[in-house]
Amino acid sequence: AQSVTQLDSHVSVSEGTPVLLRCNYSSSYSPSLFWYVQHPNKGLQLLLKYTSAATLVKGINGFEAEFKKSETSFHLTKPSAHMSDAAEYFCVVSLLTGGGNKLTFGTGTQLKVEL
Amino acid sequence: DTAVSQTPKYLVTQMGNDKSIKCEQNLGHDTMYWYKQDSKKFLKIMFSYNNKELIINETVPNRFSPKSPDKAHLNLHINSLELGDSAVYFCASSQAGGQPQHFGDGTRLSIL
């Protein structure tokens, strides 16, 4: 079984300050982990993915995440928030099945960016 | 070009009706998926097809029937709509082997 826990349902930061969105996972296997972003009335866009290569993963729009096996964490960070970063963020763990991968989503963290 | 496209974007209908949502992907992916996002934004997989064959079928009422005429299309038909079916439905696609999934913009289904 696999699961994902996003520790904060809402995070609020000021523009130009760092962003930290926290995620812990549970997986019976060596996991593939993703972060997706969802802007209002839009689909989900892949930010970055971890698939057992480098533990520090760089994504789009200046985001990065660090895989820490000892802490079973995959937190998402960005050095400086921009207004356009305001959105819902999902941490996702993937389980390979025959022919495809089954994604288990966290409950999401809504990021608010204030002036 | 839109990679994963869903139609319609909005669907408002009455309880008891039957409706379909269409999905097409032009990425050449082998696998397609349907997800349901509830009012609290929780996303849960419903179905997955690989090369037109059903490979994931979560606990979904049999009023929901996916159909894949070819590997670029995965449609979702819903019979006898209920109030609890109100949600946003997302289609996605991926290559095999744990590759990331690409999502459509969603279909917002509202049951009156």
C-alpha cells in the first residue's frame, strides 16, 4: 500500500520570500514521487519528478524538491515566491501496475502569495 | 496544440440523465486514465486503459463505463446520474513504465 500526507492544507507567504510545502510518503516499494500544480479551473501540471536518480530534483518555475528516505519526505521548495505561484499543489506517489502507473494523491496544499 | 483535450468543459444536467465525456490525447501515449476530483479537491483514480485494455478499475459504481475506441481516446459514459456524481473529472495519459501523466483541463459536472 502507498499513501501521501501533505502536512499543511494552506500555506501563505509574502512575494519574494521562500516557499516550503511539506510532504511525507509511505510506500512498500522504492517510490516514484511527483509534485503537480493546479491553477484555478485548470488541469494538473507536472512540476517535477523523483525516480531514484538524484535526491535533489529541480523542476519548472524555480521549484525543487529533496527526497529524504530516512525521513520519508519529499518537500517542495522555492527560494522566492511569485504572485503567479498561487495555486493548489499536490504531492503524488506512483505505483507501477501492468502497463501504467497508479497515482495516489495527497490532499493538496493551497499556496497563497501576498504582496 | 492541446496535448490532452476533454469535452465538454462544463456539463450541467438533471438527476437520472445519461451523459458522456470525451477525451483525446495527441501525445502518442499508450495509457489513459480517468480521475474524479471532489469538492474538497481530493483526486482519486477511477479507471486506466493501456492500448484499449482496462488495467485499473477502482471501486466505481457500474453506472460509470469507460470506452476506448483506440489508444488516443478514452471516453466516460455515466448512466442514471446522481447528485453525488457532481465533481470535476480529469482525463490523463502517459507512456508506460512510470512516466509522468499529462492531464486535461477537466470537465466540471453539475447535477441539478
